[in-house]
Amino acid sequence: MSKQEDDLNQIRTDILMQNVCADLAKQATNLVMGDGNVDADIVFIGEAPGKNEDEQGLPFVGAAGKFLNEMLEAAAMKRSDVYITNIVKYRPPNNRDPLPEEKEAFWPFLLRQIEIIQPRIIATLGRHSMEYFLPNEKISAIHGQPKRIDLNGNKVVILPLFHPAAALYNGGMRETLLSDFSKIPDVIKRIAERDNVLKIMTD
């Protein structure tokens, strides 16, 4: 097991030890931490686990997860290339939206996950995760547009995307999401080129 995997496991232990969101934990089957490549260039962040995720202990394994996998393939990526997690790590009852205090309680643990993985891009899935990185923005106005921000002293690119579940209820959103996802390889390439230029300038 790598140091990164050890560090990520420690976050799980800390959440359990600190009894974060005790009311949510009581009615949940599993703590759903994350899944995928701990060296990923891109981390996808949703809002909270649903029924299937709670049962399996893995993020995005229901209908929205199947569509996420399909979009990754369309963008020439595999699930094993990326890391997927949520802000809130327990399923809210009846799949209700996570409450502000629940998101706030889990936010420090999400930041630790990001710090360990150090992705080039954070792709937020839906407004609940976007608003923590890009407050005062509207997802309908900025979806698919990469934004570079300062996150705890590190420059990181945020790519706001609609939640895959949106496409399950609205067929028109499907094409929008597929179009936004298709930009990801090019965004990663541009970031890598920029980082290489900066490295040459500072060497």
C-alpha cells in the first residue's frame, strides 16, 4: 500500500473516530470515501452518496455512475484513471440534498483528500460541490469553463460540470454534459504545457 493510500485511509479513520455527522452516520450503511487512482490528474467531486453508493460503499455506482463512466469513455478516460468522491461521505436520508452544516463538517476532510492526491483538475459535479470552490457562481452560466483558483496556497483548476443525475431527468442535459466532458483531455494538456513552461522558467 502506498503512502497516499495510507493517508487516505487515515482520513476514513479520523471521520469515524470523530463521529462526524453522527445523525447521518446512524442511518447510513457505509461511509463512502472515494474510489480510483490516488495519483489521478483529475478528481471528480459530487455532493453525497445515494442508495446504491451507501449499500456498496463506493461513489457513483448507480444510474448516475453508469452515465459518468460512459462520459469518461467518451473523453478517452477510464474510471481507473481518475479519483471520484463526494463532499458529504454519508447518504442523506431519502436522498435529500446535503445540508449546509453537513457539507461544512466534511469540507476539511475533502481538502485533505485533495492535498494527498494533488490533482491538476478538480471537476465539480453539480452545484453543491461547485459552490465551495466557486462561491457566488451559477453552474448554468459557467459549466464546462475551467477556472484557476488558489486553494490553501496551491493553484488548482476547477472545472464545474452538471451532475450526471441531471441528464437522467433531462435528456437535453445529456449532450451538454458529454460536450463539457469532451473538453477535459484538452484542459489537462494545456495545464501540463503551462506547468512545463513555468518549470523551465524557474529551473
